[in-house]
Amino acid sequence: MASLLNVRASRLVELLVRLQIRGGASATELAEALEVSVRTIYRDVEALSGAGVPVYTEVGRNGGIRIDPSYRIAGLPRLDTAEARGVLFAAVPAIAAQLGFDTAVADRTLLPAMERRSETAARVVRDRLLVEPTHWIAPPDDPSALADIAQAVWESREVRLTYRGKDLEVQPLGLILKGYTWYLLGRTRHSDERPFRLFRLSRIDNVEALVHRFDRPVEFNLAATWTQLRETFLESIPDYFVTVRIAPAAEPLLQLLDKVTRPELPLPADVVRDEHGWARLSLRFDRLDNAARHLLRLGAEVEVLDPPELRQAVADTMVRLATLYGASP
């Protein structure tokens, strides 16, 4: 019974969100979107109305289920596409700048030109939220092709890329910012190998927008496709597990590890520590030599505990370094 109640509560919230975004819809449209019967939609509307939500039905050719335009879920403002874009750029100026928008000019031109409510929303978000997609230590990529790729994504326009020395014609479907690295998720023409492919923007040597546009796949979902590609990539990496202990002062240096290997930072509160505060971690690499190369970058404040062959490889490297610098091992 509890699970059924949870399902209905989730459906009611989704119904409310859809009505608030669109202002209204037919019962048939809502039923198809929520994968329930039309009769269920009417029962849900009746339940919402009984709970005090200003939702109602209109009969006639242009009728349907409506919600009072002044009603706000949890007090959230209703934003159209242009307003949402303005709020995004106000909240994430670093991303806006990378996409080719001058945020200083936007302050003087974009915000005052927006409707009063959207201008206010953008300023409120900007004054309360700042996202800077770069790290203190590791430098970001230099995605010089980002602005051109972004425009092609918005316009559904095919592009010709020179990627790792190879010319490809690509249908750009979406942009992904992973950490501080930009990726293009696209579909290559005349390719039966895989339906979708990821391109790291910093590795694109040249981009040319083509004249013709393309039709986006009807069932395409950017988030779901990204999740599938990410999981496939992670599963393809050989497992070489390593146990280390690291001093508190060196924990920020974990950012230097490969993205696949890097643990959650800052380290969780429940991580195991010894009496000196050194954290015990289990890390994943693809092979021994890469593990040694990455861990040696962290210096003397990280110790390999397991496996023995990696510990020996790191020790051998330290001996060679001591000999090189004229110190006794």
C-alpha cells in the first residue's frame, strides 16, 4: 500500500509540474505522458482540487485541464526557455563565457532587456549561486571549438570535424561538461559501428558548420545516453585495485589522479583513518605502471600498502631518485 501511495504522490507532483510549465493540457496528452488512463488523470485532478490546488477542467474544442497561472509549486517562479537561459548564464558565468557569451556585456544588455520577472530571477540566482567549473590545481582543457560546436548543437546543424587527424561528418546532439572537460555527444554519418560517440572538444583540431540541418532522433535522451556511454567506458577499464594511506595535508593532491581513479573529494567523513589522521583508501587503476606513475606524483605523503608488486615498484623508483640526487636510499 505504501509503495502505491508513493507512486501516486510522484505522479501528482509530475502532473503539477507539467501543468505549471505548459499552463494546461488535454487529459489525453497527460495520460500518454504519465502512462496512465484518462480516467486516472481525472481522478488525480479531482484529488488535487480537493487538496486546495487551483486546477480545473475546461470543456470545448480548446478545453483541457488548466491550472491557475498565479499558482506556484513551493513558491518557485515559472520560467520560459529564454528566461531559464538567462538564469543559467547568470548563475554559471564561467560556462557562459566558454560558450561564447560575454558575461560583462550580458549584465548591461541581456538582463535589462529581459522581462522584469526574469531579470529579477537571474539577478537573484547570480547573487546566491556561483559555479566555477575549474579546479585549483589541475588546469582545464582549452576547448577552442566550443562556441562553434554549441551553435551547431542549438541549430541542429551538421559539422565537419578534424578529430585526432581524421575528418568526420557529425550530427552534434548535446554538450556535456564533465568536471572541467567538455565533450560533444554526436552521431557520425554513414557509420554502423555505434549509434552515438563522444568527442573530447580539446582534441578537435578544426570544426566547420555545414549548411544542411538534421532531424534529431525522436527517442534521444542526452542524460540517459551519457549514462550508458559512461558505464560502458568504466566497464571496459581493466581492474587493478590498490590500497594506500595518505596524509591529511596531501589529500587535495588526489585531484591529480586520473578522473576514473580519483576518489570523492573531499573525502567522506566515514573514511578509515589511523591515529595520525592518515586516510586508508582503495583506488582503481588499469595497470601497475599507471598506478605507480600516478601515485609517485603525490610524493612522500602517500604510502602504497597493497599489492606488494606495486609497493616494490614505487620503492625501486624512489631508490633510483635518491641515487640520481646523490642521497643515500
